[in-house]
Amino acid sequence: MDFLKPATVLDLKNIRDELVRMEDTIIFKFIERSHFPTCPTVYSKNDPKLPIRDFDGSFLDWALMHSEITHSRIRRFESPDQTPFFPDSIQEPILPSIQYPRVLASYSSEINFNDSIKDVYIKQIIPMISKYDGESWENFGSVATIDIECLQSLSRRIHFGKFVAEAKFQADRAVYSKMIQEKDIEGIYQSITNSAVEEKILERLCVKAEVYGVDPTNKEGHRKITPEYLVKIYKELVIPLTKQVEVDYLLRRLECE
Ligand SMILES: O=C(O)C(=O)C[C@]1(C(=O)O)C=C[C@@H](O)C=C1
């Protein structure tokens, strides 16, 4: 898939292949995070145990915001597959702008689920993938760094729902337009759902967690990421959020017809 070539971006097969590749990225990021305990202080807003001058938020928020400011300077958020967690803080790139051909609707950057993604990551995913419940003060910097990578990978995966939605809309304009006009959220939800594809994803994740989640030369060794948790994360969080992105994107799709 090449964002400078719109036809490759709106090909559903290419999109799904990219989603499959992202599974590996997400699993390996989760494995990196699983070496550390939960570290609740990293996520606690304005924690007196970890004071940050002139900042309203958690240590992770501070690190994520500053990382996004730097990344915005090197053009990260010009790319249509990148969605900032702190859209109000990002800056103009120091590199010349790239004029990506428009593949998504003009409002697409307003479809931003990152607050929900951060919330489910902290409240539901961290407790599942961390080594144990507790703090590790000497590792707060490492924890925030890998959290940023986990969040960015999840965000990219979930917001890819916009490309899926656009591809589906263009393939079936009349049917979607009718449902959008009628604000038929349930109808849109049903028509973007492909249970066979979802089942395949979950089956594949089981195998990947078996293979990547343990040292293959020592099956009895410490398991880093279990099939059970990985499937649960995808089934209950990642896929449903992707579908919400798709539905929200489609509901506004006639604005720019
Ligand atoms: O592949 C699709 O058709 C998608 O819409 C993506 C996705 C997913 O999140 O992986 C979401 C909904 C479908 O039920 C199947 C898969």
C-alpha cells in the first residue's frame, strides 16, 4: 500500500494485508511491555509522587505529548494513517510538506478515537499484559516509551477503519448512501461486519501468540503474551473500536458528496 497511490490504499485486500502485518507489530510491542509491572503512577493524573511542573496530566501524557510534538516536526501527522493523541499540541513540520492525494473524506482527521484507545489501554490492556501489579520506579521512562509505541500501533490499527470504510462505501455507494441518509446505524454496523474475517483474525492471533509469546526452544519458559489475552484484546477492544471508527466515518460520508 502506497499513500501516494490512492488505488492501492482503497483496495480492501491491501488494507486487510496491512491489518495482518499490524498484528505482528502490536504483539511484539505488547511483549516489550510485558517485561514491566503495571506501574499505576505512570498513568495517574497530576500525581504528587511524580510532580510535573506546568502540566495538567499524567507522566505518560507528558511523554506522549512531547513525543508527538517532535514527530509532528518531522511530518508524522501529514500521513493519512497517523492520528495524534494531542491534536491541539502538534506543530508545523520542519521538513517540506508532502501533498498526499486525498483518499479519505475531508473530515477524516476529526474522527479521532485516541482518548478511548488510551483509556482502554490503561484500564484494560495494561493489567492483562503486565508482568505483575506494582511499581518499578527505575523503569518509568522505559515504561512510558513502550506505552507510546503500543498506543501508536493500536491507534494506527483502529483508525485504519477509515480506509476500510471508504473502500466499502466506494464499492457500494447506493446501499451505504441510503443507510447514511436514514441514519441507520444498526444497518451500517451490520453491513461493515464480516464475521468470517473476524474469526480468521482471532484464529491467527491464537497461533501467533503461541509462537511469538514463548521462547520456541523452551516451551515451559515464561509466557509473555497468552492467546487468551490477545484474542480477548482483539475481540473485545480492537475490532469493536475499529468498527466504531468505520461507522462514525460512514455516518458523515455524504457531507462531501
Ligand atoms: O476487514 C474488514 O472488512 C473490516 O471491516 C475490519 C474488521 C477488523 O477490525 O479487522 C472489522 C470489521 C469486520 O467485521 C472485519 C474485520
